[in-house]
Amino acid sequence: MKTTVNGVEIHYEIDGHGPWLTLSHSVGTSHAMWAPQMAALTAHYTVLRVDTRGHGGSASPPGPYHMRDLAGDVIALWDLLGVGKSHWLGLSMGGMIGQTLAISAPERLARVVLANTTGRGPQNAAALWADRAATARAKGMSAMVEGSLSRWFTEPYRLANPAVMASVRALIEGSNPDGYADCCIAIGAVDTLAALLQVRLPVLIIGGDSDQATTPQMAQALHEHLVGSQLCILEQAAHMSNFEQAERFNHAVLEFLAA
């Protein structure tokens, strides 16, 4: 399904029955990255999957983007759909959007899961993400595939799951280079930790013990800045822990949301 919010055509999917649960994907993918979760989640929740602007079936308006723009698209979509309050599950960039919503619109959130994400990148984050943006614009998304897959999955999982690698490769290659690049710039500017100290929402933070993109130390920093939050570090998981440890990921999410 598609609609226009904030002047941007946004693609979304709704499945299941129960309380609202909004899913937000990583940079360079789409709503389809949540396939390993759908059977488990739709049994209990009305699951709203949103393609962030610049990704999937959503439009890629000219940038630059800021994380508040991406969060604003979600709020406008909720308003259009009549969603007063929703649970949130966001991974990587989706977790950053969730943090932004928790800071700016906490009344719209019930329980929040932040997976494989960070509230502050390394000191060179802005330059690192600017380099990725420039490469995508100059060489296209095919140039982003190998680096992404090597960061996102452990080597044993990559070798054992060629079909998953092919599906994720297709998601990356199908992303709009300009939309991807503008989201990269937004990611490079993320710095939410100080503001998160004021958030009073139930939050579960999920990390992977082998995640080099958003490290366990970054997950720990989020935990320390979100009062009362829970922390779950999944073993034998890199950045895409929802794929690599899908069963344990799903169990952690469902147990937290039902609490």
C-alpha cells in the first residue's frame, strides 16, 4: 500500500491482528527484511511495516535528510491510519528512528525495542557515512553489497545460508542510491544519548555479540542512558541479529512486548 505524507510517497504493509506494532528497517533494505519475524509477530499484533523514505517502495525526495524527517514520516503515517499509540521495533537505522520518536513523541509509543543500533557513532561517524554516501552516488548500490554483507553477518552464517545472502543482496541492490546516501548522512549525525536520559518508556535493547557496526559497547551505552531499560546481547550474531538468531530474537521481542 502507498500513501503520501509530508509530501513523500510512503510504502507500507499491514498484517496480523492485535495491538499496533510498527517495524522499521535498516539502511539499505526495506520492510522485507522483517520476513523472519512475521509469523511470530502477526499472531499477536497488527504489524505495520514502513519503507523509510529513500528505500523499498517509498519515494526518494531530494535530501539532505535528518532523523527527525524520518520520524516525522512515521508520525504522519500513524495519524493517517488512526494509530494513536504503537509498540516499536527498529533495527539499526530503524532503532535510531525509534530513539528520535521516544525523545520527541513519547506519547505515541507503548513499548520500544531497539535492535543493533546506537545513540552515538564513533568519532569519525560523519566522515564514514559521508564516504558511504559518496560511493553509493558515484558507483551505485552494487558497490555497497559486499561491505554490507560482511558487516551484517558472521562469516559462518554467510557461508551456511546462501539463499539468505541472495535475498539481502537483492534488498541492497534494489535501494535507491540517492535515498540511501541521504539516509547515510542522517545516520552520521545521530547523537541521542544525552536526550535519552529523560525518556521514561519501557525499552528493550537487543545487540549481537559479533556486531562490528553497532557494537555491544554501543548497546551498553544505550542501556545506561535509558532508565529502566533491559539489555539482551545475542550470541553468535552480528548486525542482522533478526536473521542470524531469528528464534531467540523473536522470543526476546515477544516476551518483552507481552510483559
